Amino acid sequence: MSLDDRTMAVPGDDERLLSVSGVRSAVGGLVARIRGGDLGVAPVIVGVAVIWLVFQLLNPKFLSPGNLELLAMQCAAIGTIALGIVLVLLLGEIDLSVGSVSGLAAAVLAVGFVQLQWPLVFAILAAVGIGCLVGLLYGFLYTRFGLPSFVITLAGLLGFLGLQLWVLGDTGSIGIPFDSWIVQFAQQMFLPAWASYVVVALSVAAYGWVLVRRARRRAAASLVSQSYLEIGIRSGALLALLVLAAWYLNLARGVGVMFLFFIVLVVVMNAVLTRTRWGRAVYAVGGSVEAARRAGIRVDRIYMSVFMMCSALAALGGILAAARLGAANQSSGAGDTNLNAIAAAVIGGTSLFGGRGTAFAALLGIIVIQSISSGLTLLSLDASVRFMITGVVLVLAVIVDAISRRTRAATGRA
């Protein structure tokens, strides 16, 4: 029986000693991964901590419950769009049209629901369906004619912006009724305090169950696995963090349902990328297209599906943004929507070179961007400062990615 098997099975003092050994081994493994260039989300978390500390020192209202609740709600729409960008970046491609697609979806929702009197659910499905068709078109042009994704989506940015203006018509702006459930969902729906704690408990229980299940499988295969002590420490730390966050947000209006919806999207997409055959194929294609093709992966289908999911998520983000605003207009999806979505994916840790990144990059990246925006707004600074600071943070994120790739190459890591 190996040492790691005994960590899961030996009772008494030996078990405690082996558990401590397992924790030390995990810490040593973490240090080794960092030295090898696998930095994970550490730079982003440190960056968020620094940003929050600086803005709190400059304005004590920054970390107030009300401001953090508002910051969280503002993350959902652009964060959903950034989640789609993460997918195309994993393939080493790009989509420059997500802003226009989100604006088009918002226009379809408003025209269908308000002017054509469609049922709201049908209007939402139509808007998301438009996004799927856009992605299908991109995938076809990419796989059939070999056009660069940069060119295809740049053309889409212009074309679908024009289509958005055509759909809106002469009015240019269409209000969405405040009493509709989609607007209520985006503006007024918050979990009761007790419900937020139930969600936290269920989330941590699911997290712990996943870790235990994975440890058992690895132990059964005679592989290095986490001890129950380490799993307990991780789950306990997560529980304490989430309970503290829920308690603090409940001092204001609480946990926004739209933000919770975004978190669920991120978790589901992370599970799809890491637990399914399709997700593993996405990473394989992003790592090496030729190797993936020789391994029997239908590369063209992967590209088609990823472009479709990216555009569908862009459409969904546009719907959330329109609901948050309570209207769709000519500026929906315009401005810095494209830039913030792409920047969020990269700042969150997704590599521009493909094959590396997680769905949580969208969450972490949009928190960074919205934190900068919120902090500068509280300081009454001009939008130009926000653009400059976001640009600097983006460059730093790419530099970290480039250094990480060089370190992994030097140490022989994949």
C-alpha cells in the first residue's frame, strides 16, 4: 500500500501524521507549480486585493455593502459576454463582434417584446437564437474558407451593428416595461438572507463532495490524492469566505439574483470544460490543432460549436444589459463593451495563445475591471483615467502570461 493510499485509510496517529504530510506535500507542489510557471489565478487575486485596498484608502465608501452589491450586479452582463470570449481564446482565436451581437440581441428582445407583443420567453429565445446563428455563420466561414477569425468577426462587428440600428428603426430607443420579470430580475431581485446562506451551504457541500470523489478515484488508481484533512481545510476556508461575503452583502440589499445567475453560468461552463469530452477537445485543439486532428477529434465541429456558444453568450449578455438598463437603444453593445469583455477574459488568466485558461477567468477579470470603474467613479475621475488604467492592467496580464509560457517552456512543462 502506497503512502497516499494510507493517507485515506490508516486510522489514529498514523493517519494524522500522514494527513499533515499530505498538506505539506500539497504546499510543496503548489510552490513547484509556481516556480514552473503555472501561476494559476494568484496574480489576479493579488491584483484584486491591491485594487480594493488602494480604492478603500482613497474612499472609505468603496468597500461598503451597498457599493459591493452594486459592483456585483454590474459584473453580470459583461461577465457573461467575457465567458464566451474565454471559449474562443482557448482555441487561440478571437471574436471582435460580441458587442455588436449583444446589442443586436437587445434590439430583438425589445422589438419583439414591446412592439410586436411577443411573449417575453419567446422574445428571449429569439434573441439568443440570433446569437447562435451568428456563431454558426462565423464557424462556417472559418472552417469552409479558412478566413481568419479576426477578419470575420471584424466584419461582423460592422455588419451586425448596422443590423441592430435597422431593427431598432427610427425610434432608436425602446423601453422595456419596468414591471416585466426580466427587468425585475436584473434590477430588483435579491435573495433573502436565509436563502443566501442556504446557497452557500449547498455550494460548499457540492465542492467538498467533488474533492472527496476525486481523491477516492485517484487513491483507487494509486495516484497522489488529497487527504481528508486538506479537503476539510479547503472546504472550511471556502465556507468561511462565502458566509462572510453573504453576511456583508446582506447588510445592504443582499445577493443579487442576476449575479448569482452569472456565477452559475461560470460554474456550469467550468464543469463542461473540465468534465466532458467536448471540453477536453477544446483544450486539445487550442494546444495543437494538428495533434488534436491526429487524435481523432473533429476539429471543425469544435470550432463551429465554440463560435456558436460565444455568440450565444454575447446575446445573453446583451439581454441582461438591456434588462439592467430597462431599454435597448443605439448604444446597446457599443462603447467599451467589446474591449471590456476581451480584457476581462485576458486579465482573468486566459492565454491569448490558446489552450490555457478556465471559465473562472471571466469572473475574476470582470471583477477587476468593474472594481477599477467603480473606484474611479467614487473618486469622480474622468472616464479617460479608467481606460488608461484598464489598458495598463491588460498589458500586465499579457506580460504575466508571456513570462509564464517562457518559464514552462524552459522547465519542459506543457
